[in-house]
Amino acid sequence: MSSYPRPAEPTLSVEREPVAGACPECGAERLRRYPVLSEGGWFRVVKCQECLRAVSREPWSRLGPITLLVDGL
């Protein structure tokens, strides 16, 4: 057991947007789209919430959810 205090509520969350369709691996109709940070940068992925298979993976902006003014020029 840790001696560090734990927050009473989650401090970080990711909105998982429902996506229509079925998983090609397990057939579950529980696909969700959400951002993921990996060694290759930010990606928007669609994953099955049952078996966690990645159905799609598209590169996102370089800072993910953060938009710089220069990016709009």
C-alpha cells in the first residue's frame, strides 16, 4: 500500500467519442475515438473497448489538443 495521498476524484480524463461499426477482431459494437500520445507523436485512434484492437490510427497535430496561434496562419 502506498503512503502517498490519492486524489478523491480523477485528475485527468479523455473523452471517448462513440463510433458506429463493429470490431473486425471480436465483433463488438463498442468502438470509440480518442487521442493517444505515443513515441511517434499525437494520434487519433479508434479502438474497440472490448478487446482493445486499434481499428484506425491517424496522425494528429504536433501538440495534440493544444492549438498555437502560429498553426492557424
